[in-house]
Amino acid sequence: MVANELISAAAEAVSEEARDVKLTPVSGGDICAAYRFDGKNRYFMKVHHCRKLLEAEAAGLQAIASVPSAPRVPEVFALVDGGDASALMLEYIHPGRKQSESLRNLGRALACMHREGRSRKFGFHQDNLIGKTPQINTWCDSWAEFFTRFRIAPLVSRAQSQGLLKGGDLQLLEKLCLRLPDLLVEPAWGSLLHGDLWGGNYLISTDGEGVLIDPAVSYGHREADVAMTELFGGFPQEFYHGYHSEFPLEDGYGQRKEIYNLYHLLNHLCMFGGGYLSSVTSIARRYA
């Protein structure tokens, strides 16, 4: 149930009359509660008790939107507080069919974002979250150092503290952390990454435009974004055709992609439990 104070604050922020607003629960609320917010206009409303989570999402969407060639993202209209929760008011985008040309264009646009959204360092100007997990984005001069210190190592520690990594498994992951600087390559620049680019975090709008949602952004090696698209079933092949036609990946990506996906598997281990342990240790054995 959304508090009346929050509905009123959201309505005021988008110039609607609260008494005329209708909220309809919709999918997309794995972490946040999600609603279609109907007044004179329609919005997508995400509700959560943690304002920082919503602030981080808004910052990520705005960072992607600031790159002219990047994929479309929902416009951010307002972030408001009311009762014991906060709400992020976003553009409502009607999903359409995933047609081949739309998927190719999405791949091209992601490649353009990786090429044009640049930083000389790795990280982001604020920390954020991936799912429910805090993501440290302290700026770093080295990609391998950033990925080791602020991606893999914190999740190894978290999994250990939750009793999910013990004994030989823990030693294996610790050994891998020491090897990461030798296994990863330094890119010419840090690319703006979506950061959580699985199949549930994009859609094709009714006008055939690819749209990215729910980012966990940072600047890093673009291979990390592409690798995640191959996890959990992968994206349609047209997407990859579009990406590679615009900005082909460097040699050796196929040998590195599982290292990048280890981060997401460790995150799932911490969030959902031991069912992901065998996937984590399998990758660690291969590279350690």
C-alpha cells in the first residue's frame, strides 16, 4: 500500500491532482514496488523505503541519457518522499515486439555508448547498488585494480561473512583475486557501463526503439557489459550482430567473459544462496 502522503507528493511533482490519480501495480518490482501512475498523463512509479537506492537509479539513467548516441532510457521526472518511503517518477514506456532490426539497433546503440561515454578513470561519482547489493564506485586509475578491489573482493568477503564461502572454496577465490591483474586487460578508456545488463533490463518500445532500464552504472571495461548479456540465456543474436558491426570486441574477450560474470554469480550467491556456489567455484578453478 502506497501512503497517501507519497501519492500526494508524487502528484504535485508531476503537476497532477492527487484525487485524480490511479495507481496500478505492474511487473518490474523485484527490488522496488512498481506502479503505473495514471492522471492526465501516465508515469512509471517505483517505490522503496531506501531513498539512496532510487537516487542511484536516477543518476544512472541520467548518465546514460547524457550520451547522445546511447540507447534510450526512461526520462526521470521526480524523486519524492512521503510517509516512510520514496518514489521515483519515470517516463512510462509501452513495451512492444522484439523485432530483428530493433535488436540490431539496440546493439549498435550500446556499442556507441561504450565508445562515446568515456572516462579517464574507472568508477563513478557516487556508489550505487546492483539489485540489493551495495556497489562501491571509488575512482581508480587501473581497471584491473578497480574490478578486483571494488567488484570481486567485496563479494567474496560478503559471501564469507554469510557462511557461503568456506575452506578450499574461499582460498580458491582469494587466489583468483591475486591473479586478476594478470588476467584482465586495461582498456584505452573507461566506458560508461549499464552494469546490470541481463535480459530483464531492456525492452523494445511500441515504436521499435530499444530501451535500457534499471542500471547500476560505472565506468569500466565494456567487456563487462557485453559479458553479462551472455549470462542467464543471452540476448538474441541480432543484438550482437548490431554491436559488433559498430564496435567489435578485442581478441581474447572469450577467455575473459567468465571472469566478468563471476561478479554477477557471486552477487546471486550472496542474494539467493548456495545454488550458485558450483557456478562460482567452477569459474574460479578455471582461472585461479
